[in-house]
Amino acid sequence: MGWWQIDADTLVASRFVLSSLAETTAGLIRLRWDSAELPPDREWLRAHRPAYLARLAADPVTAELVDAALRPGWIADFVAPPPWVAERPFGEEVAVVRGTPPADARRDITASLGGRLPASLARDDLGERMADLLTWIWHTAIEPDWPRRRRLLEADVLARTRQLSVGGWQAALDRMRGGTRWLGGGRLQINAYDHPPRDISGAQLLFVPNTLGGGWVAWQEPDSSRYALMYRASGVLADPGGTAPGALGRLLGAGRARVLAGLEQPRSVSQLVVVSGLGLGSVGGHLRVLLEAGLVTRRRAGRSVLYMRTAAGDAVVRVAG
């Protein structure tokens, strides 16, 4: 398994960051592999993969670059750089990919392909080509829906921050993504691959959610001052401003169903407002009814009150879903 050695100061200074480039890269990965884990993934692929395939068909070099840069269990480093400590506009983030020194991009592709570089990719514009593709995906498939997706990411960060305050790092990290768990002794398992451990003590550690993909890790050589762990946000099935889950919406009403569906993990009222897209008063009213019906319970965590589904609430969502 791959793991990072982290000292206490690095862990304490770590932070959650939102990144529009990470969201776009997750979209590229999903387009590349044509994989759909959830209903929203299938809808998104149906809407955008035909245009993606048409673009690559018209640009064989970029198509070969994508195949080489995104391999099973592997992403070429220059394609997915770690974000800054503070959120930046997409243009500033993708400029890092565009500005990749040609020798570094060729080195990353060579490593991705197991030590060989096809003559067709022995060129100086790999960073520019990848940045152009990511920019196209951002403008056509991510940016129009970014405000909604950003609300989901913010809700995930709020929930995980609360998990951290209540249960510590093990609670916050163990269910972040498949293969990730806190091993103790300053060791963070980042994946299930047989990679040598890496000591990142003293570096900036970032946790970056996305709504479209699984997860990956990122750093840049030779300056490994920032390490990032990308993961899929919770609550992706919530659809602020959209329709409630079909049968559940018909059973409980659209708003109440949205609140109950948003409690796949404990959340505060303010977090439910973000996830559901409903007003504060509406969320409060729906929670009162769900509490009276025995579908939801609540408990205090520090200064916040967290709501969670009861066994009956889980059963209703499972059967209706």
C-alpha cells in the first residue's frame, strides 16, 4: 500500500481547498474511461462525451496524449498539479499545466508509459495541448454548472470539518475515498498500490473534493512543497434546485425528500441548507416533521446540532431509492 509519513505540525496545518481545475480534471478522467458510478455521472456523460470524442477524433495527437497521460491507476504529474493553498480562478490554475517545461511533460509521459516515449509525443507542446483540452472541458461541461457543484463541495468541507472536530483525523480521513485511512503513528494511507512511503513532513497538505470522480494524489517535482489528496465529495446525489428523488419525493414531498436524502451523513441545519438548496426556514420546518415521524434524530456536537437519519429513515430512503 502507498502511504505518507506526516508529522503533527503538517497535519495540524493541513486544510481543505476547492479547486475548479481538480473538478475539471475529474471530468476528464470520467470522460476518458467512460465510467459512471452514480446516476448523475451517467447523465453527465450522455450530455458531454459525444462532443469530447468528436474533439479528440479531430485532434489525434491530443487523443494519444490523453491515452498516455491517464493510465489505469496512474495520472501523469503535469496533468493534475496540486492547487494553491487558497482557491484561485480556473485560468490561473490551468496556467500551471500550460507552463509545464517540455522536458518535464515528456518525462511524465515516459514514466506513464513504462519508460518509452512514442515519436508522436516527443514534442514541446504537451502542456499546451493538455491545458487546451482542460479549458475546453471547463467551459463546455463544468463552468455552466459550477455554482451548484461548488455548493456541494462547500457542504462536504463543512461536514468533514465537523467530523474532524468530533472524531479526530481518523474519523475525517477513513471514509474520504477508497484506499485512504489513518494508520496511526503519523501514517496516512493514500491508496492500495504497492508504492514506497513518502515523508511529507514540513510540506503543505491539502484535501480537495470534487463531484465527478474518484480520487488521486498530486505533487510536483522537484519542488514538493505541496501535496494534495483529491477525493469525491459526499452528497453528490443531492440536487439543489432540482427535483427530489422520484419515489421519495412523491412519498414525502420534494423539499422534505431532499432534506432526508441529504442526511447520508450527519449534517447541521446550515449544511443542509447548502446541500438541499432550500431556505433556512424550509429546512427547519422539514426537519421538525421528520423528527416527529421518527425518520431523523439529532445530537449536539460542540456548539452545533447535527441531524442524522434513524434506521427507519435509512430504510425509507433505501426502499424509495
